[in-house]
Amino acid sequence: MFNNIALQEIIILTHLVVTVGMFAVIWFVQISHYPLLKYVPKDSFKEYERAHIYRVSFIVGPLMLIEVVTSGCLIFFSINGLLLYLIWIGFLLVIVNWLSTLLFQIPCHRKLEMGKDDVAISRLIRTNWIRTISWSLRAAIAISIIILIK
């Protein structure tokens, strides 16, 4: 169990920042970035997709890693009641995001690395709603944790 109050506050604030950061990123991707894939010319699509994967990994990778660590740390705080339930629901939603990424988004991106594929683009947009909804709930939970802890 974490008993150091200063460390707990750092973890809670970091958790809030990375979760809200991913909330913002996922909504941008869902509403703007993924739908615009349809307009990338076929002859430059492979290069575009590879550049996208490379560049986005510098943003999403660290945020997702820090989020899973801080979300996991919250479980070990000496907390009970509604706050504990919110922490566990938030942690389960992190697992949903990771599973969705591994099972749906990464395979779509791998297919798109081979060239433009309208079916894969549509599937990417459709399945990404899982993460969009999940990160929206996670942001609400992260904000609620801050409010309830004070």
C-alpha cells in the first residue's frame, strides 16, 4: 500500500494529465485524423501510413505506458468505497484500451502499411469508437478521482 501522501498526489495528478491527454488525442484521431485517411492518395498511402505510425508512437506510446502504470498504482492506495470502485473501473477501461489497440487498431494499421484499403480504413474508424468511448469514461473517472480525493 502507498502511504506517502506526496507520492500519491504525484501519481494522481500524473494519472489525470495522461488520461485527459489521451482523451484529447483519441477524439482528434476519431473525428479528424482517421476519417481523413480516405483522402490520402493511393500512390503515397504506404509512406503516409508508415510516417503516421512512426510519429504518433512518440505521443501515444509514452502516454499509454504512463497511464497504465499510474492506473495500476492507484489500485494499491489505501482507499475504499466509491473511489475504490472508480479506480477499478478505470483500470479495467485501461485494459479495454490496450486490448482494442492490440486486437483491432494495430491489425488495421498493419494492413494499411501494405497500401490503401478502404475496408481497413472503415474498420479502423468503426473499431476505434471502443477506445474513444473508453477514454472518455476514463477522463471522467480521472476527474472524479481528483474531486473525490480532495
